[in-house]
Amino acid sequence: MRLQDKVYGFFTAFGNRIITFKEPMPNKVLKGYVIGRERVPNEGSCRVNCYLNPDYVSINMGPLIEGELTCELNAATSGNEYFSRLEYQKDHTYLEIENSCNNRPCLNGGTCQAGFTKTGFRCQCSIGSFGKQCETIAKSCSHLKELKPGAESGTYIIDPDGYGPQLPFNVTCNMTDKNGVGVTVISHDSENRTLVDGCDPAGCYS
Ligand SMILES: [Ca+2]
């Protein structure tokens, strides 16, 4: 599979987001997922606010009072045909976008954002995981340095046996040692730090 460095970082530009709103649902709101709240002059402004933040996927709108309405921005959508989280609230309106994150495509703790790329989502991968769906985890710090040459020293998740049964775990990588090749400092289950270097290919210190 192809590795994409670009999923590694965070983006601040929203221009490439494409979202599609479904039909508004009167007298409904989604509770418990509000991560933003604004007073806006109309429904259109609330939709724009939803578009501008890649973590917003639905909105609750209050009634228009004296030229303003409350626009609540949610980090989730209502569920599916079998399950709905919506609650009745008179004079409010619920509106959600087509949410390609509903089936949780991002692996290894990655965060899904709806409205990006041809697939309708993109993943913000946890540090140390890579790929369109964060499906790849480096096998060692040196492997990570190969995948991400600019990686700095810090805590990363690695999976020495790849798809083997051992679960990924966090390690401290010292990226400045060994001419920047990447040195794995194992910091779990051990009081003293253990330096493991030259550990490539995978599994050499299991
Ligand atoms: Ca594994």
C-alpha cells in the first residue's frame, strides 16, 4: 500500500472540503456532541460555520429570535436507520452532512474528518501511524525515520511484528542519535531505559 506522508500533519486550510447537507429535521436536536456554539443571523451562516471546521458534521439550530439564532456545531451525526440519537426539541432544527466517518475508517486511534478526498473522509493519524486509513505502524524508530524522515525525537507508537499478534506500544524514539537513523528507547515495563539500536528488521528484540 502507498504511504502518504501528508496524512501525518494537521491542515489549517479548509478549501478542499466538500460536504453535502441532508434534509433538515424539524423539532429535533442531537445532544451530547456539541463542540461549538455561535449566535448567527440565519441558517446559511450556521451551515458555513459547519463547513469551516473539519470536525463539525452536524448542527442544531434554535428558533430565530430578534434576528439571531443559536447555531450548535456537533462532532457526530445522528446514527443510522437502525439507531438514532436525536431528541425532540420544539422549534429547533437538526441538520447533518453525509458522514463518511460513520463506519470508522481510521485505524490505530486516528481521527476521521468527513468531507475530504474522493472517499469522503480523511484520517488524522496518531503519531507513528501512516496511510490513508492509518493502517501502517512503523516497526521501529529507524523504520519510522525511514517513513517520515523529518520525525523528531519523542513518543511514538510502534509495532515490531507488524500484523503479527503483538499489540502496538509506545516507545520513546531518540531521532538524533546514530546520525539521525532513529534509536528505539523502550520505556514500557522497565524502570531503566533500554537502548535498542540496529534493530531492523522487525522482531529482533521481541
Ligand atoms: Ca502487531
